[in-house]
Amino acid sequence: METRVIVADNARARIFASHSVINRLQETEGFVHPEAHLSNRDLVGDSSGKSVDQRGSLDPATSAKEQEAQNFAKMLARHLRDMHNQQHFEQLILIAPPRFLGMLRKELPKPLAQLVTRAIDKDLTTASTGEIIDYIKS
């Protein structure tokens, strides 16, 4: 059974393929989202980043960095959907820091979300393949 392991954060994603038991991972794709490293000021220009609600109070709007992380999660979810439509895998393992993991899970279409066999809330984007395998098995 083909499994894809997605190791991601708001700035980088690594996609690995594995057959049946997770003893060996082969990195098949990588994505970099350079906007994640920009400051809010660079992302929005001279916008204040706040909005006034109907009661007149200032509520912080979604920050530009947060919006970029959501955009990256959407892009990854679309890519995974396309891969699944081409029958590249039957199972998914998601590994990401808690906040980004939640964003990514929210963006997965229901049929794809049902293929998630494990979700690990840890940032392993810079970990070696061996470390990722050890973490999945523990």
C-alpha cells in the first residue's frame, strides 16, 4: 500500500513516498514558500493590519503572515488532492507544527482527510529521513 508522508511547516514542505511498512522513505517532492519569511510590513505594505468592526472597536485582522500560511496550506492540499486523483497513494501521514497541522487538515477535502492514518504535531522539516522514520514509529 502506497503511503505519502507530508512533513511541513508554514515555509516548507517535504513529501515522501513509502510502500507498505514505514521502514524506508524516499523524498519525492519539496516545496518552499518564501513569503513565510517576509515580515507583515513587507507583505502588506503600509496597511495597519487592523480593521474596525460594527461596534467601532479595533480587532486584529488575520495577519499577513497567517494569511500566507493559510495560502500555503491550501496549495499543499490541492497538490495532495491532485496526486490522489492520479492514484499515487492510499494513505497519508501528516507531520507539522500544531498550528500549521490544523490549517492543513482544515484544507483537505473530506475524501482525502479520511486517508490520514496519522497526524503528528511536530516540526520535523529539517530532520533527516531516519529521524522522521524513528518519530513515526515511536
